[in-house]
Amino acid sequence: MEEKEYLEILNNAYDELPKVLYKKERFEIPKVKGKLIKTRTIIGNFGDIAKHFSRERDHFFKFFLKELGVRGEFNPNGELTLHSRFQPNFLNKVVEKYFKLYIQCPHCNSPDTNLNYQNNLLKCNACGHQENLPKI
């Protein structure tokens, strides 16, 4: 095999590798930015957290409300209003739980995953592992 042909095959193989293998930055779980107003908790960056996780806001919303056991809705500014008072540390633990269940690959711990919402299948872009997840 000639060197030119070898390099072409090698370049094609590199092109087929997942791009996530080349990421050097570390994935950080965003912190909740909330405020307490009377008997309510308002989370101003809820949509940003869902976007950072690359997940649908409604899926994250359902999980959040179920874990907290409260009612909630989005106000016109896009902030999440919870019908109870919660400290940010407690809310951050719920965000971390969502990350571990619906984002992080259980096989290689990579955050580079896709979630099929119809059949709750988590597929890792780094190692190719697939995992069936519990429904919310």
C-alpha cells in the first residue's frame, strides 16, 4: 500500500470518529439561580440549564416537579415558578440527579449523550452505549 493511499484511509477513519473525543473542556453542571418570594421559589435560569444539558425544557420540567412534589409553571419571562419555598442547595441536588439519570452515560460517564423521548433511550455519543431509562 502506498503512503498516499494509507494517509487517505487514515484521514477517512479520523473523520468517522465522534467529535466528542476531541473535546478538552470539562462539563460543569450549572447552578440554580433562584429567589424566594413569599411562598414561592422562582428559578430564573431554568431554561438555560435545560439548554446547557441539550434536553427539552418540558422533560426537565416534568422531572423537576415530580422530584419536588409541587406545582409549578413558567411565567411570561420564561422563569420557573414553584409553589413552595426551596433553598438553592436542595434545587441543585435535583439538577444533579437529573444529570446522572438522563444525561450522563452510565458506562463511560460522558455527558455527550442523546435522549430519545419516545422510548426513553439514552445513547452515548462517546462510547456508543445505549440504556433504557425510567419514564417520568
